[in-house]
Amino acid sequence: MKHILFLLILVFPLCSSAQDFEKDVYKTTKGELAITFIGHGTLMMEFDGKVVHIDPVTRYADYTVMPKADLVLITHEHGDHFDLEALAAIKKDDTNIILTNICSNKYPEGIIMSNGDKLTIAGFEIEAVPAYNIKHKRSNGSPFHPKGEGNGYIIYAGGKKVYVAGDTENIPEMKKLKNIDIAFLPMNLPYTMTPEMVADAAKAFKPKILYPYHFGRTNTNKLVELMKGEKEVEVRIRKLN
């Protein structure tokens, strides 16, 4: 009996500590761009020897064993996107952390970007774009994500333009985007978009690759069906609920 218990103690930690994330790799003019799909609105990118974490949150990954960050992008202040514990785990001496003005109240060491700002940092060109609600609101009438407070980000990497929308709806500014190679659009109610809203936006700005993310229990097959006739846009579904 003692021998059996000893074997169980050895095996259990190995099984419980595994992190199994999907990853897609793209060729660029400066080598490979790898995108890891962590969960919810949380992503990781690896490019040109650099690591970029987007909205790292400890409930979706064990950041004590994740690669340290050269760059971190925080879209807004909500707890499922902005996590001080995760930041502490992946930060090194030269990590650059980009966040919003509201986030800076809790993390003053970060670099504030507002809608419309552009910055070259850690070898990346970064553009902050609007992310907000028009239709979906709280019971008091205020939007879940008010205009001007949150960011989406366009990341330029080796000739690729990657758009991570943050928490937003299919706003006019999104529909005017041009030449997006890879887009991450949120798709859950009541906070962001329905599949119909995501399809409406994607049909307008036509990203080459469209990933729904932050989708919770939303039926992603609905989006696939809505985009079936759009030959210019490839919809890819990854484990990000």
C-alpha cells in the first residue's frame, strides 16, 4: 500500500502542471510569427526573438512558467484583462508595459497609450485604436466599455498587421481599418459582440485571417456560417473560451 501511494504522489504533479495551448505560426519578412492562444482575451506572440504578452491573466495560465515578456499590451482595466499578479510574474528589468490611462492608476510604471497613439518599442510598431460599446450597456445606461477608455492594438511584425480588438463592438473605426492580416475580434454577450456583429465588421474591413476570441459559450459555428461566402476572409477557430 505504501508503494502505491508513493507512485501516485510522483505522478499527480506532472499531470496537473501541464499547460496545453494551441499555436499558429506565420511566415513574415523577418522570420516566423508565432501566436499562442491562451484563453479568453489572453494571447502571446513570439517574433524576432521577442515575446509579447497581451492581456495576461493568471486564471488562464501559470505565468510563473511562461516566457518572460519583452512587451506587454493591456487593453483595459477589467480584471479579466488586467492582472497585476501576472505582470509581476512575466516582468523583467527591460520589459515594456503598454496600458491605458485608467490602468496606470494601479500600475504607474507602464507606458500610457490612448486611442490614435502610435509608438515604436521593443522592435514593434504599435498603434492604439478605439474599443468601446455602442449598443450593450449596464442597467444604469452606461456602456460596458465607454468610448476613449480602452484600447485595441494593431501590431506590425515583419510586414504583418495583427489587430487585437480588445473589448469592443463593431464600431465605425473598426470598419475603416485597412490591410489587416490577422484580426482577433471578441464575441460574447453582453459585453462585446454577437456573431452577427463580428461578421458585419469582418465583411467591412476584410482581414485575411479572422479569429473570434473572448467568446465564452458563444457558438463559434454561427460565425463560420455567416462568413461562408466571404472568400477574402478565412475564419479560424481556436481554443480561447
